[in-house]
Amino acid sequence: MSNSNKTNNNNNNQQEDEHTESVEVLRERLNTMKRLISERQANNNDLWASNHYRNKNVGIIDGNFLSLAFAGALFVILCVAVYAFYNLYHAILKKFPSQHTEL
């Protein structure tokens, strides 16, 4: 029994050492990745700032133009819907006329 207990204790100690080592390795990797990301963001911010002013007025299609185009499309859709319901209303009135009994 004592031999199996020693083996179990050795295995547990070895597993704990592996976990501790892996945590340390992961922390080191995490710190390295954070440093690389911060360096990349600093470089990208410089590049983005210089390209931003150059590409500001590239095309005719911008936010205002798209807003105008979608507003026009919405207006057309609403007009077609009103026209369709107007014709439907008159078709129903023609099919089922109201009978006036007061005369």
C-alpha cells in the first residue's frame, strides 16, 4: 500500500508541477501577445490617420447619398401601398354596395 501511495503522491506532484508550469507559460504568452497587439495598434493608428484624409472624398456614394436613395425607395413603396389599398377599398364598395333604406 505504501508503494502505491508514493506513486500516487509522485503523480499528483508531477501533475501540479505541469499545471503550474503551464500557467506560467500561458501568462508569458499572454503578456507577449498584449505587447504585440499594442505595438500593432500603434502602427495601425499612424497608418489609418494618414490614409483617412487621403480617402475622405473618394466616391460619390456616401452616407448622405445612400440616405436619400433609401428615403426615395421608402416613399415609392408607401405610395404603391396607399394606391393598392385605395383601389381595394373601391373594389369592395363596388362589389358590396351599401343599401340606403331611408328614402
